[in-house]
Amino acid sequence: SRMDEAELCSVIPPERSRLYLVSLGSAVASFSVISNLFLFGVLIRTRRHLHSPFLYLISLSLADIFLSGAYILLFLVNVLMDEWDSSFLSSLWWSYMPFVLVLSHLAITASAFLIVAAAAERFVTISKMRGEFSTRERLSIVLLAFSIAIVGKIPMVVEVEVVKNGNCTGVTEWTASMAEFTSLEPYASVYKFWFRNLVTVMLPFALLLCLNVAIIRRLHRQHQSAKLFRFGTSTHRRNVRSATLSLICVTCTYLASNLLNVVLNLTEFVDRNFLYEEDVRPLYTMSSDLVSFFTVGASAFRLPIYYVCNAKIKSEVHRFISEFTFLPRCLPVESHSARPSTLKYPLSTVRYCNSGNGFVVFESRGSSQLPRRVGTRLDRLVLAVALGSVARPATNVFP
């Protein structure tokens, strides 16, 4: 009927709450694009980072750039075309929507598995099950993460079809429809639910939750051991701890941002029709928008987390800024070849410093500290091993 067609072709302006949420999310997404581009530039310029656990971070920053850019293209443009009743924005949005939608899902899935890979290597390393992974192993893991994302999400290109919306014109001229094969078995249950939802959403969430708890428990145990033996903390160990702390924070932000997504996926599995009831549908729509907002927010928080928690990345950022701006080169950049006086590790009665020729023990004598070399060469060697070989280069510093 004409009434039904008029209702079908009517433009419904977005609710104010959704407009404000998407606007805020777009601002966060813009910051995420800029910060991750900056992070990518800081890390990619040093070749040795490609042969370290920073490889995960470089790959993660690329995924976050595409994810954040896709949020702006999908959500902000969609809201504005309804708000302004713009046929131009509508035609533009429908022309790229299926491809950008797939790109965003690829980035989300790849990011999740990259964080899982980083957490797994960190746990294996601090547990001393084995040494650091080789560059070839890390490259294989990164390629595997993107491969899982491609297998799980790339069919969405043909699942979503853009079709004519009856006789409507203007903003409502086009609509989205799911292809018929998506409702056929075993595609609908085996692939779309068991593989896509469980493997690409539930599995990384569960793995990261377990790995995060395991890493925190391991660090707590090591901290208690350090207190028991009252050993000083070497530069290498401080870098490893700060890198592990930053990874824990990144993992926690991922878990927090994806908790609502996991709840929605479980609800869809139990009773999908419940979410489409008249009273529940607005809440479901808002929850879906919040999932996307939280995901972009987690991407935007990565650089601030690395800067605050990881001393190595902080020094790299300072060095990058000092080289490409007119700021004076007196920013606090951590140096691994610092003078002995800058590498003192406080204990209750003595201080150790790496003199470059054995270790020197400092004893407090009034207002000054005079160095006194103690022990035989063998004693100094044993002390060096106990302190974790301070002079060794600190390369194991994944953020």
C-alpha cells in the first residue's frame, strides 16, 4: 500500500543519544588514527624493532589505523546522511559500506590474535619455558593472525548485498540484505556461529583472560622472590617488567572493551529473536554502538599506555620528537651505555652499579658515597649473575 511504501521510504533522523555517541566515537577514532600512525612511524624507522617483539606492536598499530578509519566511514557518515537527509552521502556510503565493513572486522580479529600472540610469548618468556622467539617465528605468528581473520571475515564481502529499497529514492534508495546462502546449512551454524563467533570472538577473549591472570601471578611470584633475596633490579629486568606491565594494561583494555560484545554474542546464540522485540531493540542497537565505541577507545588508548608503562617506547618517542622538531635534545632518553653513577640500584645498605669492569659496592658515608671494590674476580662474576647481567643489552622489551 501507499502508506506502507511511504513508511518504508521515510527518513528517520538518528536519536540525539546515538548522534552524540557516534560524534564522540569519531573524535576518539581520529585520535586513534593519528596516535597509531605516530607509533607506527616511531617504531618502523628502527630496523632492529622488526627483529624484536615490537613486530607485534607494529602490526597491531596498522590494524588499529584501519579499524579507526573504518569507524568514521561507517558510523559518522551513516548518522550524518540521515541527520542531514543527504542523498550524496547516502550514495557514497552505500558504495563503500560492504568493503569497509569487512575491513573493520578483519582489523578487529587480527588485533585480537596479535594481542594473544604477544601475551603468549611474554608468558613463555617470563616463565623461562624457552628463550625469545626468532624473527621468523614472529613473522609466522603475525601471518597466522591475519590468516585467521581473513578466513573468518572475508566471506562477508558476498554475504552483505546492497539492493534497491522498493521504489524509494534519495537517502532511502538502497538497503542491505543478507545473501540467501547465509541461512543454509552447514554454513549458517558451522561457519557463521561455531567458527566466526567462537573462534574469532570468544576464543581470543578466553585466551587473553587466562594469559593475563597467569602473567600477573608469575610476576607476583617473581616479585616475592626478589624481595626474599634482596637483589637489585637490573636495567634489563626493569625493561622486561615495564614491557610486561604495558602488555597487561593493553590486554585489560581489550577484555574490558570486548566484554559487552561477548555478552551480545551469547545472547544472540541463546535467543536472537529476543533482541529484536520492540522493547529490547533500542537497547540492543545502543549496545551494538557501544561495542564499536569501546573497540575504538581501546585502540586509542594503546599509545598512552605504552608511553606511561613502557620506558623503552617512552625513550623512542622522546628521541623521535627531538629529531623531527626544534625541541632541544635534552629530553629524558634512557641510555643503556650510561655512566656508572646513573645505574645505581638502591638497597637498604649498599648500592650496585655496573662499572664496566666488575661491580662496585657503594657504602653510605655521611653525605657522600665512596666506591669500594670488594671480593675476588670470581665473587664479582657470581654477583653479576645474581643481578641478572646488567651489562647485557635489553632487547626483550615488548610493549
